[in-house]
Amino acid sequence: MTTPSYIPEGMPQLMPYITVKDIEASLKFYQTCFGFMPAESPLADGNTLVHAEMSFHNARIMLGRQGAMQNNSVTPKHSQIQHGIGLYMYCPDVKAHYEQAKSAGAEIIMEPALMFWGDEMYSVADADGYHWSFGENKEAFDPNKIPPGFNVK
């Protein structure tokens, strides 16, 4: 008899749970703009989706409808407050990913740029107001490239 793992097979160690206003719209947005794919069959309460999961390479996210399943969280757009968390994902070709997101209508916050830590990255806001950054590592981190006055303490 084998001992079961504390993580279900095929699941990542960390899986963000994102509250969204409309799961169907979010599923379409994350698939079209970011390349996520549905990971499981969504859960519905009647004709309304209340939970869904999506994956992108080895990353996975859960989506919960605002107000469903005893979820009192609200989206940044609904609360008019930018939450203190951002989502940063690596992708194999950040320029192509950026073009896909831009052409699909994502709100670009920052154009692709090489950052001092060695990643080329860009940032967008999704329809619910969450900030996403996508990066591709281009070079090793060099502490000598930290901009003057950048407080790292």
C-alpha cells in the first residue's frame, strides 16, 4: 500500500484563487489573451458558473465567482482598490505572448522591457482589475545593474 501524496497528482504546489465577476468572461479572456486552457469542468449553480480552473504550462489558477460559495471577496475593479498582490508568470516567448495579449484587447500597463534582474517582462490589467506580469529570463541577475536610488533594503 502506497502513502498518498499531500498534493493531488498533477496539481502544482501553489494555486492562486482569483475572485472574478463573470467566470465565463474570465475563462474566455485568460484563454484568448494569456493562453490559459481550462483544466477541469467548471462547477455551476444552475446556469451560472461559480468555480473554474485553468492551466498554463505547469501553472494553474482557480477562478471563483464574486459572491458565490460563501466567497465574500470582491475584485479590484469592484472595490476600486488595487489589491496588494500581483501575478507574475514566466512564459517561453514573452514578445509573442505580449502580442497575443495586446491583439486580444488586454489593457497594457507596461510595454515589454528588459528589467535589471534579467527578465524581459510586460504588464497588463485583466477585466477584473488584477495586474499580471509576464516575463522571460534573458540574462543572469547582476547586482551592479540595480538602478541608483533603488532601495533594496
